[in-house]
Amino acid sequence: MAMLRPTSSAVRRLASAARDAALLATAILALVGLLAGAVRVLPWLLDPAVSWRVAAPFARGLAAVSFEAALLVGWPIGWSLACFRFVERGEARVLQTLGQPPFETVARLMPRGTPLALVLAAVALVYGSDASAPGRVVTELIARAEASCEDARAPVTYSIPFTDLTWLCAPGRAPRVVGSGPGQPAGVTLTARAAKVAGDFRAFELDDAQVLLPSSPAVLVHVGSLSMHGMAPWARASTLSAPLRALVLGLTAWLSASVAAFLTLRRTAQTRAHALVLGAAGPIAALGLIRLFETSDARPWVFSVVPLAGCAATLVAGGVASRLRGRRHAATSH
């Protein structure tokens, strides 16, 4: 019992430091991501033809993906840096002297990652629902732009981001959307009372639609309801569903953080820069692999390799750090 108390106290201090470091790293990365996202949203917010209501769904998506990436990368970095300070203060060596190896220390630290995993899963659910069905976001953009017409006190137009569609608004008249539909030949103009885009962008529905065909003479077709299916998607939807995305990212961050902490406690990292690389290697490799799978329309089960790939990248970074340490020791010994 006398030995258990100091080791438990040291692990609690490490867990508290790891939590604080993870939150700090996440906050810094999230701020950078939000600033980068604000640069993309700002032109729309300053454009009088784009209502602030219309920019809100896109801003939500940018915020979600920024927090998702920030927590995925910041959590392992925070744990790695906290463990590095733990080693610097000599507490890691004391624990090993008392019979608690790094593996056991990490095993006792891992349950403390549960809140971080749940937060990451929640953020991934928000972003994943938009990424797996981006057409729903465009439909929301269309609906929000239409709602802006209700405040029109004079004839005005509201552009819809990501599309070639624009709402025509005038007091006392029903608004109409006009422009080119997704995947339509050049010169075809559509106008309708309402528009809806399928989640995968392969279908487009219009109510009270008029279609102007570029023929000679011009042909105007008027239908009560127009539905177009089987179109080539004008944007790529993620094949990774929101629940699976939450599971994959949560597990990736958890395992990468644990492996990075283990390697750091084993004194693999000789500097804070090495510890930072150990923490960032796995999540960055995982993000790159997810992007590769999404652009290649990989099947959902393929994403199960992402957590393992993150761990492998962390181990590779640890191997490189160990080799650098060995060369440094060899150089100093000569």
C-alpha cells in the first residue's frame, strides 16, 4: 500500500497534465483552423448578394471540421508533451524504480481519455452527417436563402454558394430560384418555386419549374414538378458514415495518443520537438489516409485500417527518433 500511494499520485498528476496539455493543443489548433475557415467564409459575409443566414450552414461545417482535426491531432500531441515533461522531472524514472513500467503507466492513463474520445465522436458525428450527404447542406443553403426573401423590402437577389442558383426576391411576390441545375448542359436555364438536392448530388427536384432550352427558336418547358435522377454528382460525398467516422476517429486518436505516450515515457523523444512529432505523426497520417479513401470511393470497411495506420505512423516516428538518438550518442562518445 505504501508503494501504491506514490505511484497512484504520480499517475493522477500525469493524467491531469495530459488532459490540460491536450486541451491547450486542441484549442491552439482549433483557433488556427477557425481563422483559416473564416478566410473562406468572409467573402460571402461581405457579399451583399449572400445573406448571413445562407453562410451559417457552411460556417457550421467549417467549425466542425476544424474542431474535429484539432482534437484528433491535439490530443496525442498533448499526451506526448505531458509525458515528456513527466520524464524531464524524473517522475517517470521514479515510477519505474517502484516497479511500474511505462506500459502500465499508459494502461492507467488510457481510461482518462474517455471524455476526449466522446467529445471527438460528437464532433465527428456533426461533420460526418454533412460530409456523407453534402446535398442536404446545399438544400439547407437553398432554404435559408429563400427565407431571406421574407425580409426583402425591395427587389433583391440572393446567391446560393456552391451552386449556379440565385433567388429572385420582390415584395408581395413569391420568390423564385433561377440558374443552371447540377450537371446541366451549357445554356440550359432553370427557374422554379422551390428546389431540393439529393444527399449524394445525383438527383435534383424542382417545383413549378420552367426550363429554357438553348434551341432555335428557344423552347420554354413549364411543369408542375421536375425531378432529375442519375446525374453525375457535382460534388463528392464521403463514403464514411457519421457513426463510423466517429468510431474511427475516436479510436485513432485514443490509440495514437497512447502509443505516443508510451514511446515518450520510454525516453524515445529527446526534445520537445521530438515529442511533438511523435504526437502528431499518427493523426496526420490518419487524416491523409481518410482523405485518400474518400476520394477513391473506398468501401466503409476499408476505413477500419485507419487506427492501425495511425499507430504505425507513430511507431515509425518513434523509430526515427530512436535512430537519431543513437547517432547523437555515438557522436558524443567519439
